[in-house]
Amino acid sequence: MSYPSSALIEISNLDFPKTESLFLSALEFSKKPGSLNFAAKTAALLFFEPSTRTRFSFEAAAGRLGLHPLLLDGAAGTSLEKGESIEDTVLNIAAMEPAVVVIRCGDEIDLYDLQKKIKMPMLNAGWGKKAHPTQALLDALTMKANGRDFKKEKLLVIGDVKHSRVIGSHFQLAKILGYEIAVCGPKEFLPEGFQGTYFSQLAEGLSWATSVMALRVQHERHGEKYSVASYREQYGLNLQKLKSWKSDGLVMHPGPVNYGVELDLDVNQDPRCKILEQVKWGTYLRQALLANVLSQKVVS
Ligand code: CP
């Protein structure tokens, strides 16, 4: 697949030097958030599907860069309610010449095709079940900011891998940065033909891992098969299960969290829990990405 210019649609659009440069920009912005200004430019933030962390962090990042956001937050109040298609909506907003288009949408949209049509920088802010590259990048940045050496890092992803767009982006990013990934959870939560490292028992997975990431269980898809109680008992993280785990381990979750299912509220008290830190790094990562894509530095 040939890469569109100035777009991040999947992690495979990056390589090690580009990723490293992105992380360095994000770390710089964390020290001087207002150090670059793109005043008089606009950023189209088009969220056709619900979002809290990604949408607000792109808004915060755009604001720190002096970019004016053109925000679409669901169909309400737009001509989508009158039957206009998502593609036509994007093409019309692109005709207003924003400096960058950030988009969250479902699998039915072909982002590569859309980027070719609008011919402007595009950033994927969560694409159906296919990819969520900025989430994987901010998770990795959280590891880096906590002093982790990617070459020694073993990330255990617990839960609903089958329906996660985050994990697909992590598998691509792990190839670039060199961390290992294993998966833990009910066998039925694995993607078809999964060939990677798998632990059916949480305790075994924890003893292998240096970092863990719990995923939201999408009960609407598994409902009858897995009760909340049995999933929580076998795979849910709580302080008791983490008591004897590595003192320097990292606990992450991309959010939103189903508290009392994949993770208990008490885990937030544990200093190893980095869930809100992930959100903070997400704003700097997205600021770095916007700045770099507008300067044509990182993604090309
Ligand atoms: N992790 C993530 O994408 O969260 P939101 O859906 O709230 O943006």
C-alpha cells in the first residue's frame, strides 16, 4: 500500500526515526506547551463516533498550537441528520481548507481513499475496529516517560482483543519499537487465527509481563457467554491480584474503563496505575503529531 502524504492512518505509516522524533517533540511540548503557534490555521476535528479522551485531547492540543478547531461531535445539528453522507461531510469541510483533518469514524469509511480525495493532512483518531494509532503511540510514550526501555518491555494485553482497534495498532508499533506483546483472556476473545503469545491464566500472564493493559470488555458482543462476575473473577485487575506483582510494573487502560469488570476502582490508588497519565501524554503526543504533520516533519 502506498502511503498518502502527511497522514497517519495506521502505525505502519511510521518507522523508528519518525516515531522517535514524535516522542521527542511530545516530551518537549510537555515542558513548553506554547512553544509553537499556528495561529490563523484551522484544524477540522471530525468525530462521527463518540469519544471523550481523543476528542478533548486533540482539542487541547490544537488550542495549545493556536489552531482554531472546526469541531464535529456526532451527527446532531449537522446535515448528517438530513441524510448527508460522512464522505460528503468530510469533503465539504475539507473544501473550507483546514490545515489538517482529524477523523474518528467506523469501518465502513476507507480512510486511505478519503485522504486521497481531500489531499490534505489527515490523522486517524480511531477507525472502527481497524486502527487507533494515536492511542498506541500515547501508550508507548507513557512507557517511555516512565523510563522504560522498549527492548526489555513485555506488554500483557488483557481482555477483548478480538474487538479492539488499539491492539492492532500496538502489534504494528511493537515491531517498530521492539517491545513484546502477549495476550490474556478467554480464548473466545482472541482474533481468528491468532498466532502470538497467549496466557489463559492471569497469574501466568502477570509473571511474564512488565506492563499490563486491560481492555474494555465489550459485553454487548459476548453478553450471554461471559457474565461480568466470572470475567471479573478470572481476568479483572484489583489491588489483591497486583499485590505480589512487579513493584515497577505499569498498569494501563486506553479507556473508557468498565470499573468492576476488567479493573476495580481501587487500582487507581496504586502508584503503578498510569491511566490518567496516559491521558496527559495523549495531549502532548497529539500536539506533537499535529505540529509535525503541519510542518511535514514526521509523517510523510
Ligand atoms: N481511548 C479512547 O479512544 O477513548 P475515547 O473513546 O474516549 O476517545
